[in-house]
Amino acid sequence: MRFLPARFLSTDAGHGYLTLSQGSKALYHTGIRISPTVATRKPLFRSREDFTKFPAQCKSFERVKRGIKQYSTTLPLSPAQQDTIYALSTPPGRGGVAVIRISGPSVKDVYHTMIRRTRASSVGQTYSEGTSKTGDVNLPIPWKMHLVSVVDSESEEMLDEGLAVYFKAPKSFTTEDVLELHVHSGRAILSSILHSISKLPGCRLAAPGEFTRRAFDAGRMDLTQVEGLRDLIDAETDEQRRWALGAAKGAVRDEVEALRQEIIACLMLCEAEIDFGDTEEIDGDVVHRAKDRAIALTDTLKEYLRDSRKGEIMRSGIRVVIFGEPNAGKSSLLNWLAQRQAAIVTPVPGTTRDILEVAIDLGGLPIIACDTAGLRETHDAVELIGVERAKEAIRQADIALCVVSIPELEHRYQHSCESSLEKKWPSEILSLINSQTLVLLNKVDLATAPCPQQLEEYMGILVGELRAKPFPVLEEEDAGGQRWWWSASVTTGEGMQRFVDGLLRCIRKRLELDSNGYENKREPLIRHARQRMHMENAVEYLEQFIRSVDGKDGHLNVVLGAEELRYAAREIGQISRAVTVDDVLDAVFRDFCIGK
């Protein structure tokens, strides 16, 4: 049993709230079915006078207490009554402010039980001034911050002082009543407040992403907006933030809906042919019009699919794999890019044995820099595994960056009598260089003759030999003066800024980006593998429709083609709309933090 201030003034359909006055204390119990002799299905109290007279109307106050205790031990709360969720919406730990979010039908109960308005916020700030439809003067004006004290739900001990904002349904994130408590972020404070909320009937800790799931179920957001919101929370660079914000605001949804409506327009023409094709009420070329529109739509979808997965790459990060011979400076380069000692650097060849990944923000782009084992012939079993993993990482890289030691390169050119390129460049390295490989000539400060002409000669020989390879020609410099190789010193920093600028230009060119975003084109529509799968399926259905209406038996094929259009519209619709498979929805929401 709990003794709380007399704030609950009615019962709710026989399940609700019972408050009995006893001096300055009141006996309160909620969430149980009250005996008809104690409570009715109508509000018990319509005024404070009725409330104060209620105990006198009972034969025995102790009898009422015993009745409540009896019912409270026999009738547990149903799942529907435990539908109010709460969670910490900010990262746990020490900080200035933490936000605790509560959403559901029991929000008003939580406010009545745990919130005490301070004198400063109470003067002229009643709920009735904001709106008087509910008649509850104990709630604050919605959508405004109020200075309050947060107390324990049982002992009324003050836990903290902070701000509270009440979002009245349906004008809230979840479309339910929502209460946010902005309190001090200390472990003891947060633990005590969350524990106090957990003791209230009908309240439970939210599952990961459950607040967003409720917003989705209520139609506040579609799946693309949910995914955009998750990407916005996970964004680590400006480019990721900008793309995710557009998706969260509905940019992807609008384009997807336009595609779906175009498929429905094609379906409408086919349905007209099926229903009225034998009459003179419609034109005879409606099927051909549907076919032409379907062909144009198929080309549009294929154009979206021919994006080299740029959307997924920008969301997850651009993988830049650094490879080269042992002691070429690969780990030093990784540390320089990360601006910390992420990799161990020693003069001993073969220090790095496995792939080391570091996520960095490079010029606003999300980069995953990968350090790999030095490539050389070895009989060491562990190092051999590292070399094989390095080769596999290079093949899967978005950007492959070869690091070459200039002193070692000079030594090969000066002491090799062979004119063959394989004698001057390590075969393990040469076999992995292709038209997309970038090269950094490192340790320019240790070169005996680091003149630009000499370096041009080294790289010119490499390009000349590679022209005979069965892949596109490497261009030394494009029309904009962009190189695919640079010389620098990771140790001294000489030439490193020029290298980074050139690397960023190459990445933006590969992804068709300029300094302000997607160059002269729309941003990639596809951001997730799930979206790509649905779009690929839609293309297959549209192509099947186009083939079906080319058949000799036109009427029959139109019927079958219309069904293909329905499948295509369903696939496009599933990119943004609700689907019936719960596993898909669970996969979308499970990566959210608890308080979101």
C-alpha cells in the first residue's frame, strides 16, 4: 500500500483510480478492479467538496482499506494496462542534462504522482489557461517547459529538480500523451527516477526503438523516415548528417510514392482495357500507353540501381584499404589520418598481422581506414594468414591506396639491371595495382634524390608498363589537374596536406560528389539493402509486364500483366509503407537506442 497526496479524483471504467482522504495523506491504489460498493463507473468526485465528504459516506475507513488490499493482491495488471513505456533518451552517465521520456495512457498518472510544481512555475500557469477541455487543473500547459520537483512515487522524497514538458496527444512524437523530464544527468539521480517510475502500475521500460515504433504504427512516420532517423542518430560526418536528415524529413518517401503512383497509373490503364476493352468508351491504345509508361519507369528504376551503391557506402562509410610492403609506412599513415596512435609502429617488419579499421571524418566524408599486413613472401603461418586477409580486403575496398617507400624504390631502380617492371616493383604489390588504385610515395624526406623529375620517371615507367595490362589505362593527370599518386612524408608531414586534398578529390570524383554534395544529380535514392531488394524486385515485375503485353493473345496477357503491375506496386510500396512481416519491422527498429 502507498500513501500519496490526494490527486486522483475519479475511477476509470471500474479499473481506474481510487483516492480516499485521511488528513493530509490519502490511500491510493490504481490498476485494480474496485468493488462496486467502493467505486462506480462514473467519476467519484466532481469537486473538492465531494472529495472531502467521501470518507464520511463510508461505513468504515478500515473496511475500505481492507477491500482495496484484497483486490490488489488478486488481480494483476493486464498487458493493455501496462502500455505506458519509459526510458532514458540521452546517453547514460555524468552530464549536465538527461532526458527521460514517458509515453502512453498513464502519463497523467505519472505526472500526478511524481511531479510537484514549484511556486515559480505555478503562478498563473495552470493547464486550464492553455485549454480547458479536460477540466484537469493539475496538468501543465502542454508543449511548454515548467520548473518542477521530481519526487519518489512512494515516499514522496524529492529526487531532483528540473524541467518537465507535457505533450498532449496527438501532437507528440508517438501521437500519445508524452511526458519528458529534463533532470540532472547523474547515475544516482537517473537510477532513482527510473526505479520510481517502474513502481507505478502500468509503466514498463521501453524496448529499443519502441518510441519510434509507436510513431510508425500511428502513421507519424514511414519506414524510410524511420531509417533516416536512425541514420541521423548514427551520423558521424556532415555528409552523412545531410543525407540522413533529408530522408528523415521525407525526401525518400516522396520519390518512392511518386514511383508507386506511376505504377498505379499503368495499372489503371490495364484495368480499363480489361473492363471496357470490348466497348467504344475508351481508346484502343491504352495498353500501349501503359507499356510505354512502364518502359520509362523501368529505365528510371534501373538508373537508381546503377548508383554503384553510393547511398549504402556513404551511410556505412567509404572503405579505404592501405596496403604495401612491410615498413612502407602504412601504420604510420593510419595513425596520421586518425590523429592518434591507433596502430603499433616499430622498425620490425611484419608488426601488423591483421586488419585494423579506424572510422574517421575526412573532409566531411565518412572514411573507414584499414591498415593491413605488409605484403611479402613469408613462411610464417600467422603472417601468411594476415597477407591473405589483406589481399581479400584490397579486392573488396572502395578505395585501394598503395603505400610505397621511396628509398626502397630508389634502391630497386639503382641496383636492378633488369628492365622488367617486376624487378623494380614488388610482384606482390604489382599484381594488386589496377586502374582504380591510388599510390602514395612515402618517406620523401629519406630519399637520396627526391626531385620531382625522378619521381615522375618512376611512376611513368609504372604507367607505361601497365598500359599493356588488360584493364583501363591509368591516367597520370586528368583535365582538372588531379593525380592518382602523390609523394609525401608521414613522419615529417611534408606533402601530407596535398595528399589528403588529392585523396578527397579522387573519392568525390568516384562517388560523383562535389564539395556541396551530389554533383549535378539527385542524391542516391537507395540508402539500405532492403530498399535495393524491393526496387530490384519491382524492375523484374515491370519487365514481366512489358513482355506479357507483347504477346499475341492481348486480352489474356493484359490480365496477367495487370497482376505483375500489382506486384510491382506492392514492392515499391514496401520501401516506405508498413509491411505484414513483423521480422522486417523488428530488423528496422532493433538498432535504435532504448530511449528512441
